[in-house]
Amino acid sequence: MTLFSVVLPVYNEEKVIQAVSQSICRFAQEHPQYEFVFVNDGSTDNTGMLLKTSLNEFRTKQVQLIDYKTNRGKGFAIREGFKHTTGDHFCFLDGDLAYPLDYLPQFEEKLQNCDIAIGSRVSEKKGKSWDRSLRRKVLGFCFNKLVSSILGLPYSDTQAGLKAFRRDVAERLFKMQKIEGFSFDVELIFLARKLGYKIVEIPVKVSPTHSYKHSKIKLFGDSLRMLKELLQIKHFDSIGEYDRQNLP
């Protein structure tokens, strides 16, 4: 039986973390081929304490918690969680469980015929975005336009928090990565395409129980930060930095 590892980075999610952890533990009990790693990325609220309490109630070896005090960003959290996984296939999923766990078997199956499977919140058949807040729609649309323009990536959605990899592919990409912020996902895809890995998009829909009401996104400030990171990726590539990282 092939083990499928899932990392969930979390930061200040005290409002939803108990429900999320309970859903994860129940799913793990019903699907023994999955293991989950929560990474508490230096939360300043009660996320860490609530997670520990919830996981202690279930006491399953399939779900573990990595906890540290300093916020390091999504990219760092995912790479740190990856170190504690053992599966032949690896996936990271938004820690607020924006996407139903029912997608996991679909992503696992796709990895039989590709190297990387990425969630896309845009339906290619209908050409319409799935329901999201207006602010996120605007930011997502603009960001994807920038990704296409600056890095030449042809994918309809690079930011959906659901992506799966063959383990050897993830290991290679993580060693080459330099970005730890918002554009962590984009850098992963950029590097994968540069190395010739096969990437497949899978349409995904945000869970109907998920809400963006308390979005942490700051439209102007975060947009500037994302643009800066995209330009950094372009710069690293232009000076051959990624090629040096790829040397044996």
C-alpha cells in the first residue's frame, strides 16, 4: 500500500482549527493509507494549544503536529512538514481546509501518470471562476496575469492551496527553492516546468462550509509583495541561480 502524505500549514486559525483537526483525524481513521502533518507556523493566537488538545483526544499516529514559535511563512512551514513525512506521494493543503478531503484520492490517482497535480479554482470547460470573495477574485486574476507575463507559466491558477507531488520530485524542487512567502507555489511550478516535469491541473471547488469572511489578505500590500517575489524568481533564473542549485 502506497502511503500518501499531507502537510497542512496553519497560522492563527483558532476559529476553525478544532473542526479542521477533527475532520482530519476522522478521515485518517477511515483511510489508513494517509498520514497528515500539521505545521503550526508560529501562531500568536490559541491555534497551537487547540491543535494539541484536539490531537491528544484522537491519539492516532497518522496525524502529527510540528510546532514552533517564530512565524516563517508558508513555504518554510511546508518544507519543514515534508521532512516529517514518509509517503511516496506528497501533498500540501491549506490548513483551514478550504478544499474537501474528498479531493485527495483524485490527486493521488493523478500522480500515477504525472509528476505534479495542482488544483485549479478555474473550470476550463466553463471558463468561469468558482465562487470566491471579490477581493480574492481580483487579486487572483491580477496575480495570474503577472505570473503569465513575467514567468511565462500557462496555468490557469497557481495559488490554489492544494498541490500534490511524487516524493522524489518534491525533494528535488525543495532543495532548489528560495522563496518562502506568497509566491512559494509559483516558484515550485516554475522550477518544475523548467526541469521538464509533467504538471496536470485538476479543477477544484472551495468547500461550501469554508468562508473567506476573515481573509488575511491585504490587497495593496500583498500585491506589491507578490510582484516583488515574482521579479525575484525571474532574476534568480536569469543569473543561473537555479541551475547552480540543480548541480549534483
